[in-house]
Amino acid sequence: MDDLVERVRVAIKDRIEKSTQSVAHRFDHLTRVMQNAQRIAATIDNVDRELLELAVLLHDVDQPVGKKKDHVALSVKAAEEILDRAGCSRETAAKVLQVISEHSSEHVETKEPTSVEAKILFDADKVDGLGAIGITRVFSLFGQMNGSAREAIAWYRKKIDISFRHLQTEEGMRLFQARLPLVLQFLDQLESELAQYRE
């Protein structure tokens, strides 16, 4: 197990840092999602840890700037190639790709996570979108795309709403709710300050 996970980790680290990857979806994001996933998995029985770790590492492996809506399909394609080169069996690869295909809030209203590993990844990923780090990620991404603060606020509020309605695990909900007040307070304050100025 560890050898395959480590081979995949090494394969993607340079790829992500040297690509046109979104600033909010680089290796530090994967590291935090992994820690979130491990915390959530510790509260759930019968989790396939190898499957979960591979899916976490590969879920955002190809997320170019400005192509967020396409990142699931792009990441599934890239993940398939990386797993094949790493010597992953077809059976395991198919499971990993399925988990990746179900992790995004962009698709969750039509495609809910179906496995325990997909549920954990969904929640672990959404938790990293909150708190001080989550705020930094969102506004860094919109800066990278030349978006405005108002656009970022509207997008962020919608994403929070969708994520909250579709959280899959008790621990994921607990972690999400612990970080949410800071974000909402920040957005309220930012909106209040922006209202004082004309663009």
C-alpha cells in the first residue's frame, strides 16, 4: 500500500507545482485535505485507506486556472495515466477514478458520493475551503483569474451553501461548522466595507 501511494505522491508533486494549476489547488491543498480525510476516516469503520489516500492525492491533479468546471474530467484523465505509470492495478484504479469523479460540489446535486471513501473525500475537500486558509484560497484564486472581490463573495457564498447541504459525514459536518463562523463574519464585513465605495 505505502509504496503505491508514495509513488503517486512523488509523481504528482512536481507536476502540480510546475503546471498552470490554480493557486488554490496545489500540493499544500492536497496535504491539508489528506489530514482532514484522515481525521474523518478515524471516525468511520471499514475505510479502504489506500483507496482514500490515492483519491485524495489525485482529486485535483489537473485543475488549470479558469477551468474549474472541467477539473473533474481533467483530473480523472490525468489520474488514470499516473496510476497506470505507478503500477496500480486496473481494479484499484477504477475505484480511485470513481471516488475522484464524485468529489466536486459542482456536480454533487446530480451525482452524490456513493462510497464511504468518496463521502470522506467530499467532506475533507470542502473543509479546506473554510477558515482563514479557505478565505485565502478563494481570494487568491479570484486574484489569479483577475476577478473582483464582489465576484469572489458571490461565488464563495454559493459554494458554502451547496457544500453545507451535501456534507456526507458527521465529523465532516463538525469540522465544517467549526470553521464556518469566521468565514461568514469576514464576508459580511467585506461586503459592508465594499458598500462604502463605488467601483
